[in-house]
Amino acid sequence: MPGRFITDRQHEDYMTLRRHHTQKIAAAKSGFSASTGARIDHDPRPPSQKRRDRRHGGGKPDPLAGLWDEEIVPLLEEKPGLRPIAVLEEMEHRHPERGLASARRTLERRMRAWRAEHGPDREVIFRQTHPPGRQGMSDFFDARDLGVTVAGAPLTHRIYHFTLVHSGWEHAEVVLGGESYTALASGLQNALWQLGGVPHEHRTDSLSAAFANLDQDAREDLRLRYETLCADYDMEATRNNRGIAHENGAIESRHGHLKARLEQALLLRGSRDFEELDAWRRFVAQIVARHNARHRDRLAAERPHLRPLPARRSCDYDEARVRVTSSGGFVCRKVFYTVHSRLIGYELKVRIFDDRLELFLGSTLIDTLPRGRAPSGGRGGHAYVVSYHHVIHSLRAKPQAFANLTYRDALFPRTEYRHCWEALVAAVPQRRACRIMVGLFWLAHDQTCEAELAAALIEIVADGDLPDLEELRARFTRTPGDGGPDVPVRIPAAGSYDDLIPGQGAAA
């Protein structure tokens, strides 16, 4: 066939057939054209001998003559990792008069062939069989390139991803922070309890991201906590070698598939913006559920091989102790949180989850706060998770403190309040602006009308006016008669409940 070299065996067959047949018949029976037979009749040497003697490029001079054996091969033997472009640039530097720019493809072919015969050993990937119930894998991937926004703000997040290797069953959930132990422990346990069983082995990557910026004692503590978590679920904890991603390949490849499914689903949705974070979480869960529905039969076959769940969940949070300062809050991992002022001076126990903080006074849960993230790329700065509900009582007594409050910009519950403050500062003296703004905060807190007041403020500012605090108080303050219509409630006789008990009452 055109473009294919004949073999020595074909040449031998042709020479034998040629004794008793014409050139055309002998060539056809040997599997090549009559013109090739004519070339063999003209030069009866075997093809292998012709290729050895043939000059480069079908008669063109070899551009690497005098360089390949003398300089390039010794260079490759000394430094096997050199790339063709680097070798070519080195030869051009040594021999500028040779004009080697057009020899790149020739060099690439020669180097590829040389490495096949004389190059170093290469790593072999050993494909594995995965028995049912044997292995589950966990990993994280960056989801920022999906372009998801929440209420118009870009969402910086990762997705925790778990899969059963045999059946392909998956679990995925949104993670707001990095690859921390709490995110891994929470995501893994959510996956196992949703699955209803436990694989014999749980495999992760090297957990280097979770160990980042930790001292040796903290790393050892984290390693022990992870091994204890797996022991609680009767799983063998294994990790792949650091930097060897293909050892976790059963889930690495599925990252791409999951991300592609999410991308396509977002395209079909027509918008990447979600009203709230929980809406995006539900969207991810729906896409994963559709995938799992296609693997229902394989999961049913694997489920009998899974181990049972333990009696209760294991610890999936970090703990810290903080003291509430006179500023009405505490600092935890470079984030300042406000709490109710009555807790000033108390020491609280904090359970740190990936998305929230649970505050305990002794053994009593007293509050749950959304978790903040420390600012990246800077030193000494703090992020703020604050609520005007916590400080409004004191701020009402000292309204001028609002102007230069360190966390003032984080105190606005909605953008409408921020725009109102900017309009006030631009139009009236600062002292009056502070009194009006604090008065608006108090009105929103006291009458629980934050959203309604925000809608009124945006209309006032849009019209170029300033809020009249007295008018807004009269508009939003509820009177005792504003509690809604009276609903008559008839309380049944106590004896009538006996009718609900089988075998008693009227039926008896």
C-alpha cells in the first residue's frame, strides 16, 4: 500500500515467485504494486539493507551529519531528560554556521527512536481490579472556574468528592475553605451515612494541603485524628505517595467528569447565579443524584459487600477556646466574630466546622455563627463576621462610635444600608449621619423589619432624598393591635383523645 514499507519476507516471496511468474503477478501475490516489483528487479537487495544504506530524506543530505553520534548522543547519555528544542538550541549555539533551524523534526524523530532503544526505564502504570466493597476514595477539586456566583458575588470554593471505585457511586458537596481535616471528616461521614455502608478501605491523596502551615506536633495530631476517624468506621486508611496523582486515578479522572456534568447543567440552567449558597449546594446534589441513578444496579451488587455503619458519627470538627473581649466578640483563626454583649468576659468553647462555628458555654449550645475566612495574601489583617443585633444596644448609647468603627463596613446587613450611609455622609454632618444610621439599625432590630426597611431606603436614596427617621419609625413601628387577625381556637375535651387509641372510645 502507498506510504508503507515492504518487509524482508515480502521481498523474499517476490524473489521466489518471480522465477515462474511475471513481474505484475509476483508483485500482486507478494502484496505490493508492480512498480515496487520493478524497483526490486533493478536493485534486488532486501529492504532492511536498503534502509541502512539509504541517505537521510530520500537523497537529501543529513542535517545532523557529524553531530548526532559525535555530540548529541553523548549529551543524551549524560542528561537523558533533555528535550529536543533544548538540544537543537545548544547545537545552533555551538555550530551557528550549520543553519540547523529546519532540522527540528529530524532531531525529534531521532531522539524518539534513540530513547526507545537506549533511553532510561520509564514508569509503568499497573491497571487494577477493584472488588466490590473494597475501596472508597476522597479528594477535593477547585470549582472556581465554573464561574458560580451567589447573589451576584463570585463564589470561591472547592468541592469535596467521594466515590466507590467498583460501582462508581459518588457524593459531592461544596467546601468554602481549603482541604482541611474538618472538610474531609465532614464530607466523608456525610457520604458514608448517605450511602448506608462503609467500604473496607478509604484512600486519599497525601493530605499535604491539610498539613500546610502546621508544625510537627499539629501534623502528628491531625494524622492521628484521621486514622482514628477511619478506625471508628472500621476502614483501613491509605494514602497515595505525594505528587503521584495517578495512584488516586480512580477519582482524579472522575473529577473531570463531575466538573463537566456541572458545567453542562449550568449551561442548560441558563444562569450561574444563585440566590443563596444552599441553592448551589442543592444543585450539586441533584446533578450527583442523577449520576448515581444510572449506577443503581452496580451499587445494589456492591452494597452487600459494604461494612455496617457505626452507632453514631465521629468527630468532624476542630475545637478552640476563646474569651469574649470588651469589644463584644472574639478572634478565632484571624476572624473577629461578634456575640451578644452579655457574654463579655466569658470563656466559650468553639466547635469549628467548615461552614459554621458552634459556641458552647459549658456544655450548653448558645449560638451558631457562619464561619469567616481570614484574608489571603496579607499579614496582621482580620476578617469580620459581625451582626448589628449583637452590638446595637451599646451602639445606640454611643452612636458616634459608628463613624470609625473597625468593622463598620461589615456591619451593614444589606447593600441598601451601605448606600444609605454613603448618601448621609455626603449630605449631612458626620454626627447627624451617625445618629440617623444607628437609629435605622435600631428600628430594623427592634421591629424585625430589616428587609422592608431596606426596600424603603433604596427608594428614598434613588429619589435623591435622605431618610426621615421619625417618619420611618411611624411607618414601621407596630402597635399592639397590629398582631394580625384573631383566630378562634377551640380546645377539645381531654376525653376525646381516647378515640384515637385502638380498642377504646366509641369504637370499643
